[in-house]
Amino acid sequence: MIFDLHMHSRASDGTLAPAEVVKLAAACGVDVMALTDHDATDGVAEARAEAGQLGVGFVAGVEVSVTWNGRLLHIIGLGIDERHPDLQQGLAGLREARRARAFKMAEKLERSGIPDALARVGEYANGPVISRTHFARFLVDAGYVATPEQAFRRYLRRGKRAYVPMQWAPLEQAIGWINGAGGTAVIAHPLRYGLGPQRLRAMVADFKACGGEAIEVIGSGHDPSEYQRLARLANEFGLLASCGSDFHDPAGRVLPGRYPALPDDCVTIHERVHASLAAAARGVAQHTSRPAA
């Protein structure tokens, strides 16, 4: 079976509607998928309904923005109850922080000679989340840079003209939201944070101590030569191995499910995901079998 447990829609910084993400995943042969939008679960209901129509196994997810030792991390929650009040309250606070950051970023771009950025970026943010990716798309389409990568290098990365530092959710708190909502916490793309070997191990140790249970062994930004390194790290810390495309855009580099299988020596997250699917199916069956009021 093909699992893709890290995908994005227009509910955050993807370019497709949630149902369209599911359709593309199905067309790419994905058997089980998770929608994991940044700091929002608004696309989950639509994606779940489409997955049911197409016979794709669906896992409700989210990707939570976290600050660990001054560094931005992304922690995925898989198999969550997206209605859980503590989770939703936490995500709402992160989205509000994003909106405040967007206002400051637009002010900085104005001082750099780029007017009306906030209004223009709003045209790209079709959901509740405003991200740096939306700013990058605006800067490309307005002709200020040639590519999104150039937008980050010139304006949006740490130390650049429109960068605004952020304090995201503490690691322990974010994992608490995920676990409280019945989910499994996963470190997304662990090699993309610029951590040296010792700091990476320290981060993974803290993640597990806070109740985290899994790590992406195959994910966005991982070179195939690094899969075994991450598999060893997962095994050393007793973490489940996850995989995902980090899909955002059909015009991007990676399509859903288009990556190799997890290494054989990993304990995969797949059994946990199957349990989540079975629990969701039981919940639907119980709901539909109740007599009408």
C-alpha cells in the first residue's frame, strides 16, 4: 500500500482545494493519505468526504508550528479529532500570530518599495492561514523576483528585509494538543531545520520526552542517501517511521506518494494509521446506526 501522510491544501499554503488534493492523491495511486495543513484543520471535512467517495483511506491531520530553542519546527499530528477544543484553541492562537506577522511583513515590504503587499497576499491566502509562501507567490507574480526560492533568499528568510521573528507554540504544548486530540505526534522533515548532529539528537530526545512518537524518515528535502540515517535515528529513540510528500502544488517537485518505501528495518507508523482508520469507521457506523430523534 502507498501511504502519504503529509499533504497540504488551500486551507493553508497549498494551491488545491482539499477535495482536489484527494483526487490527485487517488490518481497517483495513494491508498492512505493525511491532510496536514499548517495550523488549521478547516480542510479536513471536505477532504474526508472526497476520500470516502473515492475509496481512499483518510487520516485527519495538522502540521503545528513550534519553537524549540529559538528554531522553527513543524510537528505533524496524525489521527486527530479535529474538533478537540484544546487543539482548536491552540491553532486559533497560532493563526492570529500569523496574521499579526503578515501585517508587519507587509510594512517592511512597503519600506522596501513594495506597496500594497498585505492586500495582494490576501488574494493568495484562500483559507484561514497566511504564510510566507503566500508572500513568495505574490512577489513572483508581481515581478519582484523570478522564483519563490528567490523570494525567500531576498526578502523572507531570517535576516532578510521582510523577515519577522516569531514565537510559535512550545514543543511540549503542541504535542499535548495533538495527544489530547487522540493523535500521534510526528517530527516533519527533520533534516530541514539546519541542526547539526548533536542538536538534532537533542531535539529528537526532547520530542520523545514530551510524548512524541514518530519521525518522518522519508519526507520533503531528504536525500535518498539520508533515509538510512533517519531510520537509525528512529530506531535508536524508539520512534515510529513515517513518510510523506509534503505536497503543496501539482506544479511542484513532488507529487503525492511518489517516493520510495520506508527502509525494512523501521517500525512504521502504518499499523497505527490502520488503527485510526478502523476507529474512524467504527465511529461512522455507530453514528449512522443511531435511531432518529
